[in-house]
Amino acid sequence: AQKTTAVKFSLTSKELPVTDDSLKYQADKCESEIIGWADFEGYHTEESFGIENIRKKDYIQIAQEDERKTAVILQKTCFYAEAGGQIGDCGVIESVNGRFIADRAEKIGDSVFHWGRFEKGYFHIGEKVTAIVSKDRNSTRKNHTATHLLQWALQQVVGKSVAQQGSFVSPDYLRFDFICPTALTAEQIKKVEDLVQEKIDSDEPVTCTLMPRNQARKLGAMALFSEKYGEEVRVVCIGADSKDTLCDAFSREFCGGTHIDRTSAIGGFKIIKEESISAGVRRITALTGSGLNAYFEKVSAITDQLSEMLDVPADGLVERASQLLKENKRLLKEAKGASKLKESNVASEAGVLLEKAEKIGQTSIVVGRLSGASDEQVRSAIDMIKKKAQSAAVIFGYADNDKVTIAAGMSEDIIKRCLSDGD
């Protein structure tokens, strides 16, 4: 982390080239040109770099510890650089001379850094390359649009007081933090899911447009107040099929992320967790698309397993589980009652041994066997005898299943004079 932070700090203070990243909203593939590269030592414009170059710099160990060891900087890119809660795109950059696996894209200044590793070969400055974004981007786009639908639905169910406090959008899942004084009920969560799914099923259009910030605010577009915005902002409107019908949109937000064209592409939506992350701030984690399919497959496998274990069909699992819980509660109650009775019997046996005990002076020598006792019950019996006799040396033998134990206990006066339990 220190290495990454240090190199980012050193790069920020340098004059870096400008990357044209306007294609991030329009294309998943583009032709470009290498204009520089970076590593943990800083920014470079050397003639060539690649696997051999990295070996010379002894980066083999770094490659094992952190695969973001090298960054490729292009003249233009279709990769989305991490921003606004959305992770940076991953993919491939390739040429006739080399193939580079980009793990993520990050913006430093006006330059997009494609961090990753060489799979083979090398690049040289000025070389023509093809940048190809991973297919995971489509899942990220679905999750980002679903995040906007989620905020809209929360405001319908909980109220307009719901305000975004942060988000995380990746191909695998989405996370949304919002102001809310209390936990959502099961009924509220179900209502939010239903509202989002209704908008997905109605195939609402999604329109993204640039406009002056003041105009966007007049339109009613929601902004994340922790973010700083320029004079021109990008607004994502769901429910408007063109720039001329933005007033028809039911969801309008300032957003620089990537989105799908129509809500039906999301497919399904499911909230899998609702939790508190700080005072007055809640967090929802949800799934769409392939992530949701994988979740349902996992749930289905667990259901099949439980059905086989309990020998009931899937629709009978809830009833069977309820029966087992009731039975378990009854057995625990019986076990506690039996334990108390057993403890009483052990104490009674110990009391008889005390009555028959030999005495040396004022000290009772209590020796004997207790039947069917546990360690805890024997300790209680010894404490009872020491308290009752005031001066006592106690040795009990007892069996707990196949384990035979000898327990000794001496009252404080004996320990002070000469003899401890261990002795």
C-alpha cells in the first residue's frame, strides 16, 4: 500500500500526458498509441519496455506480491478509470510485439494508467496497439444502473430523507450506503426489491447527457454532496428516451459512470444484505445479472442438500425446520431439568459423606466416591462441604463416561497451615 501511495504521489507532482478517455461511454474496443509507461519508480518515456525490461529491474518478486507493477499510458482509451464508486475496467492491450493484461484503470491527473502485467513480449513508445475491455464491463454497467434504481426505490419506500453516502459498483455486486436512522424491515426491503424489479420489467430507457451544473440542479438531478463538480456535469436520466424528454425521467442523478441503454438488460435484482455501518448510515448489498444467477444456483444447491438430509421436499423445509426447533427446545428444557436433579443428587451424596467423615481435631476428612457426576457438579459439591464444615480436607473419586477423576479440595485454614489441594 505504501509503494502504491508513494508512486501515485510522485506521479501527481509530474507533468503527465493527457489521455482521451471519451470512448469509455461508447466502445469496448479501440485503436490507440503508446505514449508512456510507469512502475514503482515513476513515469517513463523510454523507447521500449516489456518482460525483459521488467526482469532487468528485478521485478519478478514484485510481480508475485502485486501484479499492478507496471502501467501503460495510451493516447486514447475506452477503459473506464476508477471513479465515483465504480471500479476501473480491466482487459487487454495488445500489439504485434506484445500482450498486456490490464487489471484495472486509474486516473492520475488527466492521464489514465492501465495497471497490470505483460503476458508476453514488449511495447515501444509510439507503437500502435488495440485496447479491449473485458466482458465484465457489461455486468458493472448493469449494477451501476441498478444502484440508481435502488436509490429511487428507497426514497419511495423510506422517504425523501434517504441520501446517498457512498457506493461501490463492480461486476460481481453493488453496494449502496445511505442515511437512514433505523434498520429497514423485511416488508420495506421486499417493497424496494419489487419497485426496482417493476422498473426493470418495464424496460425503461436510460439517457446520459452533459449539461451546465445549474441546469442539472434545476432539472432536479441528485448529486453526491461529498463530490466536487465542475461547471459542466454528466446527468443520467432513467425513464427519458432522449435529451428532449429529460423531464419525463423518474430518476435523475449526477454521474460519470457507465450505464446500460435500457433497464430490461439488468434482468433481476436481489438485496442480499442490509446492515448498519455507522450511526444513522445503513448499507445495502445487492446482486444483478450473472452475480444473481450464481447466487440462486448456490441457494438451490443448499436447498437440495437440506431436502436430502431432512428427507422432505423443498416446499416442506420450513415446516420441518420449525418442528426440529420446537423439538430441540423441548429436549434442552428436559436436559436442564435432569442436570439440576443430578446436581442435587451429587450434593446429597457429598452431604452423606460429610456426616460419616472422620475428624482430626476440628477438621473433617471427607473421602468417598460420587456416582455419575460431572466436573462442574463435583467442584460445587467440594465448595459446599468446605463452606458447611468450615475446616475440611476433601477427596472425591468419580467417573464421567469412560473418564475417571480424583478431585481434592482443602479449606483455607489447612492451606494456610501446611497442605494445598495439589499436595
